Amino acid sequence: MKKKYVIGIIIAVTLLIGLLTIFFWPPKFELKGKDIELKYGESYHEPGYKVTKFGKDYTKKVKVKNKINKDKLGLYEIMYEVKINGITFKKTRKVKLVDKEKPTITLTGNENITICPQAEYEEEGYKVVDNYDGDITDKVKITKKDNQITYSVKDSSGNSAEITRTITKEDKTAPTITLKGNKTQNIYLGNKWSEPGYSATDNCDNDITNNVVKTGTVNTNKLGTYKITYTVKDASGNQTVEQRTIKVISRPSIPSSGKKGVIYLTFDDGPKEGTTNVILDILKEENVKATFFVTNSGPDYLIKREYDEGHTVALHTATHNYATVYGSKEGYYNDLKQVQDRVKRITGYESKIIRFPGGSSNTISKKYSPGIMTFLTKDVVNKGYKYYDWNTDSGDAGGTNSASGVYNNVIRNLSKNKANMILMHDIKPHTRDALRNIIRYGKNNGYTFEKITMSTPMITHHVNN
């Protein structure tokens, strides 16, 4: 009896242990993909899982806890929990968030840079942006070897980037020669021609005016066309050549019309602050009237002053652009009207006294409109205008750049046997500085001074187009 009791207890304990084992036995977790490596910026997508116990599927009862911080690199766990018969079973999956993207280096300027042979490269700048670390420009290491500059950088994950800038030292740009005054100049036979000046600059060598070699001569005692050639080379051998054309021309015939022994002081291209105002002061002090052929440049008050002080305000051109003025008949009159309207707006006076840009004898108009001067010289008169050329050229627009040169050009061509129509430009400092001596010479030698009016006989050139 006692033996049977012991056996019963053993069987009962065995059954109990078996039941407890079945009750607490963990389910089977099947994770697809197992541990995962996730790239920074990439979203986590569950690969899938399955939970079974003794053939029974508990997958739908699983709760997934995702603790991944997508903005911070590191090792994370995905927790899978399932409760069976009141007992919670767990399984974890490892997820590693990593950065394998290298930083981006951006160079300011080009990767291939050309500088002057004597120059040293000055860093133009660079910037580095990393997808995780952000701006890491301050981590850049720069190494220089021969003509290359290498920029390298590593982010906090050890991803490295590198870029190279190549510096080439050479100069293939030719210098620039700037000619003062006009590239084409007319000078009357017998007058002296003086070099108006020039300058030369280079992108690498700066001012190389002293390197300019000038060749060619002008014989002002012989009619013809002469060329002055200006040549300059920079230190790299790049060469530039410019030319100036000087035409020695006959003096215009002296017309018999007009008052003999009278000097008409005429000024083109103004007004201009610093010269016209001083010229007006001199004329006022010397009690001499003059004629100003004005443009649309310069301040209005100087034109008003010319008019108020009794001088003749005449019309020259609004633009002084030959292509505009002589491109067509309509172009000429449109330009003329602009300057005429300006004078009327300032003074209330409608001027009808004109001087053609370049004079009626100009040949540059042929380049834009053949025969236009033949038409205009007749048509302006038919429209009630009067045009005036000159028979004495001061040379201030290219023949000379000194006050003494202007003075000598004027006085040596004055004559008591003609009306002396003098061409000057009130925008030229050397004309301003010569004026008082010209006036006093005229007074001391019996000349009188008058301004042009509508009753003044026209003094004109031979028309060449």
C-alpha cells in the first residue's frame, strides 16, 4: 500500500512538471533578415517575423517596439513581445544606423585656375557639407604640391573626400593700348602735329606705357595720309598694335563774305564744368561775345548763363555719334531736334544756327550714308537754318594739347582781309588757358570780336560727300 502511494506521488509530480514545462516553454521566434544595418537617412522597414508554439501561430499577438532615432547614428534594438497564457515572451533584433556617405567639397571658383606668371595664388575659398555632421569646412586639410592644391576631409564616421585644384601660371592676354584723342585726325597743311598721348596697360604687368614703341612720322608740309604705329609687348610676349591715322589736308578756301578783320570765337562740344564756366568768366571780363555750338552734355545752368550773358547759343549735336547723326536724313534731324529742344527748354529761345559734327566737309558721313552732306547742306538752309564751318582751326581737338599750341595756331592764321571764323572746343583745358591771350592779341592788333547771328554771312567748306 505504501509503495503504491509513493508511485502515485511520483506520477503526479511528473505530470505537474510536464504541465509546467508546457506552460512556460518559450515560443519559437522567426525573424526575417535577422540583424540589420541601416544607412543614415534611410527609413526602417520591418522585414517580417513569425511566432509559433507547439504548432500554434501567435504572430498576430506580437507587439513590436521600435526605439530607433533616425537622426542619430548608433546601435538600436527592435523588441518583439508576445503574451501567451499570461506569460510575456521577448525577442530582440539588432539594427545598426550607420553613415557611409562621404562629405561634399565645393570649391569657390574653378578647379582649374590660370594666374599671372609672377603672381601667387590667393585662396578663393571652399566649403564642406556632410550629410550627418553638417558644415565641417573647418576640418579640411590643405596640401600643396607643385601646381596642385589638394583639399581633404573626414567626417565623424571616417568617410573621406578629396578634391584637387590645379593652378596654371601663364599669361595669354595681350596688353591694351589706349590712344588719347581721335584715332583719325585731320591737320591743315603747314600746321604742327603733336602726339596727343597714349597709355598701355596689361592684365599682369599693369602700366607698361614705357614699353610702347612708336613708329612712323607725319610730314605736315606735304599733303597725304600718315600712319603712326604703337606697339607694345608684355613680359610674356603678348603683343598689341594700334594705329593712328593723320591726314594732312589743304586749308579750306577763305570765303570773301563776312566782315573783314572780325574774329568770331566759336566753341563746340560743350558745355562742361571746369572749362566753359571759366571761358564765360574770361569773355565777361574782356567784354567779348562768342558763339557756343552746344550738345546735350554738360549742365543746363551753363547754357542758361551763355544765353543770359549775351552770347549766341547755337546747335551742334545731341549725341556727337556719327553713326547716329549721319546714318540717315531722319537720324540727323532727330539728333538736331533733341539739342534744339534742350536749348529752348533752358532759354526759351529757338536757335536756328547750326554747325555739322565734323563740319560740312566731313568724309566720315560717307561711311554711313553716301551723299548725305550734299543733301543736308542744302536742306537745312531750305528749312530756315544757317550753318557755319570755320576758316581758322585752333587744333585743340587733336593738333595740340597745350595752351601755347592753341594760341599759335590761331594768331598765325588771323587776317585782316577776311572774317576769321575760329574753331575751338570749350571742353578743352588748353583752349580755356589760351583764350585770354588770343583775345588780347586780337585787341592789340586791331581786330574786333562778334558773335554769330542769323544775319552773319555763312562761312562754309567744300562739301566732300
